[in-house]
Amino acid sequence: MIKIFAFTILVVFPVFSFEMKPAGIVNLHPIEKPEVKVIRDSVEGLWDNIRQQNPLLKKEVLSMAFKGYLKMIDDGLIEEGSPLTIVDFDLPSSEQRLWVIDVDNQKLEYASLVAHGRNSGGLHAKKFSNVPESYMSSLGFYLTGETYFGKHGKSLRLDGMEKGINDNARARAIVMHAAAYAEKSFITRHGRLGRSLGCPALPSDNFEAIIDLIKNKSCLFVHASEPDYWSQSVFIKENVFS
């Protein structure tokens, strides 16, 4: 009888304990995944530092860019610690809307004017295309390539990483270069920058330093508030951390 009594206690006690646990406790206090916390904390640190130097970069755009940057590292496309370059075409061309970020040291290296494609819009870029001869800018994540000297002087080749979105960049000769229509003086005369054939054109005073810093396999993210892009991009569509 003693053995049977002991056996009965062992069976009943765990069931009783399980039933006494408060229902829904896990849902009330979800545990954040470690990788999500790392991304969120990194973005917070970057944004806190950058907005003190240049408040125009939006936190949600930085979040998207950083997520894609990490994916490019995971995919072996870029090295950890390489610079991150962001263009936000939600801003008018009269504003600095290109940023080069030192991720390791969490600081802004450059903020610059940048032109968009002539068929993308006037003051604001509103239309985007991956089609050759469209003369529009393309959104998405790019891998920076090699430099060369062409009709605009020193230029940087770009490879689009997103199929159907920007993967024709090299075939379209979409490159980063300097242009007279990307100067501040052009804004003074016309109220906006001039426009390219789709290239992210820079002012002459900083273009060489920017190109030399980001060349040879770093991440460039070109953003605009386009829900179609957000839903298609394999770099950001799963989750956007804000």
C-alpha cells in the first residue's frame, strides 16, 4: 500500500501544478528574439548619434537600411563594418538626402545632396523604374562596385541586388558621379537640383571622398515610400523595425 500511495502522489501532483499556472502568461510577456533586440538597439544608437548631426534621416528608413545591410553581410556580399549609404527620395532634391554612415563607430561620415532621374520627377522623385532608357531612378539595395573615369570624371559602378527592381543598374549604366546640376548653386537658381538619366549624381565638392569611402562592395540603399517596393523586397518585406 505504501508503494501505491507514493505512485499516486507522483501522478497527481504534476497535473495539479500544471493546472494552477496562470493562463496566457506567455502572451502577456512575449520574449523578444535576441537578433531583433540587437537590430533594434543598434538602430537606436545609430539614430541617436546621426540625428544630432543631420535630423533629416528618418528612423524608419535607417531601420530598413540596417536590416538590409545585415542581410548583405549574412549573404557574404559585404564585410562586417563596411560603410552604409542611404538615399531617401521622400525628401526633395533641395535637401541633403544622402548619408554615409560609419556603422562600427556609429557616426555620420557624410551628408550630401543627390540628384534623381529626369523622368522620376521634378523637385521630388515620384516614379521609379528598372527599365533601360526610362531615365528614372531605381529603388532598393545596391552593392557598390569598382571606380572608373568617364565623361563625368571619376565614377562608381553600382550593381542592383533586387531582381525586377534594380538589377538592370549595371546594364543601364547607373553609376555615382559628379554633375554641375547637383550643385547647391543650381538650387539657388532653380529651386531644385537638375536631374540625371537615372544616376545618383553628387556635388563636385564631396563626390570623390564619398566614392573612395564606399567603393568596392559596400551597401547602398535607395528609399522612397513605395508600398509595392516594400512588399516585393526580400531585404525588408518580412519585418521593419521602428
